[in-house]
Amino acid sequence: MVPMGTNSIGMRRESQGQLERRGSLLIQIWYSSSPLQKGCVVLGLLLASLLRLRCLTLTAFGIDEGIASILAIQLNHYGMFPLVGVKTSLFFYNPPLLIFFLSPLYLISTSPVLSMAVIALLGVLTVGIIYVIARRYCGERAAGVAMLAAAVSPMAVLYSRGLWGHDFIPLLSTLLFFAVLRWIIDWNTRSLFWIPLLILLAQQFHFSGALLWINVLLALILFRPPWRWKPLALGFGLGLLPYVPYGIHLVKTRLEDLKIILHVMFSGADSLPQAKQYPFLPAFNFLSDGGHHDLMGENYGAFLNMIPFYALLRTAMGGIFVLLILWAIWRCLRTIRLPEQGKSLAKTGESTLLCLILIWIGVPVLAFSLLRTAFVTPYLLPMFPAIFILLGWGAKRLANVDAQNRLRWLWGSACIFLALWSVSQIAYLHTGNALLARATMQDRFFTCLRYQWQVVQFINSKQGGKNCLVVQDMRKASTGIDYNYFYLFWRIAGDVNPFRDLENFDTLFLIRDAKAKLSATYAEELERYPARDFGTARVYIMPRARLTPYLTQLFDLTHGPPPQQ
């Protein structure tokens, strides 16, 4: 029988009055921390800020980011209210919540850098919340380790500064994890307001956030915490409000997006490669860079070799992650098998935390293994913050072993390894930025924002107030340019039409990837014209009167060049 005044798992239940008398949780944690721990927290947040806010212009600014920027500008400057957001690679639309978030930021500045900086600060906030969670439920030592890992992990840094819906999932998943812990351990029913609200927001930024419903359902089945319908209904109602425009879109299209989502989930995406990619290897490397090859393109292997011992340290951290998963499973099963009267509050609370961590990690991995949909590494971002808190918990357990004079060398070795691994992650990020700055690498197969802006400024300066035509490599002129360039041309001139005059242009500007391979004929044709490099982008200047028949046909310029005077 569960003792009076405890919840269904044996943890001491706190009354509503006790919660109010304790005051702010953040204030309580701060004042109960030692001066050394406070200093570590400040340094950890500064490190997280430095890694996320440094070199923002080297962040990828691709087609999705360009579309989001255009929709935000259309809302701000032209009164065009969006019913949908960015279209996914699986051919259904996201809800427009990302656009609503970016819109006020673009009112302040049309530069994408401001929005990137705000999203980066949300990433720093995520690191701070991970510390709070680990500090409350695991202790100071676990909190410090979890915070350090979240601050320097490339997966945490690279997906906390882009204008991409994925980049909001770590923060929302971390907040949800905290709310669920408060619900199932502290019996704080006010958390029921936040649980549906956070999930509804997360799945509007990216469909992988819908997996968080499964996490909460499993927690409800396993731990049977108390219910209050009023905060739950309020959270649902508030979370559904941003869905209203998307609901109108669904009605107008006769639920077309829902049909596509169901088809993709259970039948696969017709336009994507048939070879199924499984999330096990990215999950193994998630604490580091996730093995995310397309961050570096074809240079990924050579890039890793530039960082001493990086591949070895990353593999070792992946092995430690697997061992911690097995250790957590064993601890949970061991606690469950203990007779009820033999359970201590500490062990029961630990098993609750570990069960929730295993749910948070296991659901995305299993879901994308079983579903027919295509998989890419960012789909594992709902694993935040469990994977970092698990690492902190493991450090705490090792420290306890050391305190009992058993395997004293193990804790010291773990500290040395963590320090080396952290340095290697910082080196990974620094080297990546250095290669991007020297234009020897691309990010996500797109030229970064810095060089795209330089391209646009160069073309605008050469235009000289006359109409011109901007085209991209191996593309008909009539198909237009990528949305990222489209937005930047609008930003510099307030109008894209002078750069898209198919009839009366005097000069054609060709933008192409300087590292892309060319056919011999095409390369020979391009050698006729002057060019300028901006990072990995190259701009060719082609006077209309000098366009060859080959290029006229390639770009589908049916009117051809005018007769020479």
C-alpha cells in the first residue's frame, strides 16, 4: 500500500501551499548553490552564448529560411496573412507558427541575423533549463556535467541558431520534460497547463514534435499522476489558437496535407530514395555531432581528420551513452523488482527519472525506425534534454562509487575524458566556422548567409540602376532564383523586378556553386566571361550582346541577344 501523503510511486507529495511557500524554484536553486557552483553556472552560460552567438553570418541560409523570411515580410509589409508556413521536403505544409515568431523580429530588422541571434539566445536558455532540471532531480555534480555537455555539443549548437522549425524543438522538448517531471514526481498539477501547450507548439514548428504526445501518454500509464481538467483544457485551448489559420487551409484543401502526412508515415515518400535510413547511428553519436554528414557535405571525413582524436573521442562518448542506457534500464528493473517495503524514496525517485529519460530517448529512435517516412538526424531533436541529463546522472553515480572508496580511479578518469571530449567539441565548432570563413566548405549544401549577402551586394553595385537578369546554375531563366536569394535581393533594393527582367535586361549575372563539377563544354563557355568568387559562390558577368547560342539555349532565353550595334 502506498503511504498516506505520497503519490503512486512512493515520492513525498507536496501540497499546493508548500509549493507556494517555497517561492521561485530558480531562486531556491541559486541561493542553495555553493559559490563554486554559481561560478560554474555563469561560465557554462557564457560558453554556451559564445558558441551560439559567434559567427552567426556563417549560418546556413537556404531555401526554407528564405521562404520563412519572405512570408514574414509579406505579413509585415504587404498585409498578406499566411495560412501555412514553409512547405516540407515531404510535400505537406507546416503551420505558420514560425512565421508568426519571425514577423515581429523582422519588423525590428529585415536582417536574418537578428532572428538568428534571438533563436541562439533561446538555445542558451535551453542549456540553463537543463541545468535546473539536473540540479533539482540529480544534484549539483550531475547538473554541472549535463550543462557542460549541452553547452558544447555540436548538435545542441548547430540546431539552435537557424531560421528552421527544428531549432525550436530542443527548447520546447526540454520545457516539456521539466513539466512532466513536476507532474509525476512533485504532483504539481499546474504543470498540466504547460504539457499540451508545449506539445502543440512543438509540432507546429516541426512534425517530429508530435512524438512528444507518446512520451506523455507512456508517463501517464506508468506513473498514474493526479489530474486536473481545468489547466489541461486551458493549455489545449491556448495551444490550438495558432492552428486556426492552418485549419482554414485544411478545410480549403479538403485535408490534403493530412492525407500526405498519413501516406508519408505509412507508405513512405515517393520522391525520396527507397533505401531506409535508420536512426541508431545518429542516436549513438547524438551527444557529439550526430554523425550529421550533410553539415559538411563531401568533406566530412577530411574535416574530422583535422581535429586530433575527435573520431576516437566521439566513438568513446557514443559507447558511454550505450552503457548508460543499459545501466539505466538495469536500475529501473532492479527497483521495480524490490518489494514495496524495501523501496527507499531516493531509489524510487531515481527510477522515475530514469524511466522518463528512457522514454524520451527511446520513442524518437523507435518511431523513426518503424515508420516508413524518410529520416534525417534533426528528427532526433525531441531527445532533448534526456540524453544530457542521463550523462549527468552517470557522472553522479560514478562520484558516489568514488566516495565509497571503490574504483577511485574511475571518477578521475571520467573527469579527464569529459574535459578532453568538451575541448574536441569546441574544436569541431571552431574548425567548422574557420573552414566556412575560408570558403573551403559549405553548410547543408548552401552557401552561408555571409557570402550570399556579398553576392547580392556585388550584383546590385554592378547593376548601375539598369535592369538585369539573375539566373542560377543549369536552370532556365524563367524558373526564377532560390527564395533565399530572392529575399536578399528584395532586402537590398526593396524590389526584385529590376533583377528579373527577362525582356529588357542588359547584363546577365550567373550565380553558381564554385565547387560543382562542370562539363567540358560548359566550362569552356564560362571561361569567356569575367567572374568573382564569394565564398563557395561564383558570379559570372555576361553582357547580353556577348551571350553565346549555347548559353542562350541553356538558360532558355528565347528572344536571344539583340543585334550588335
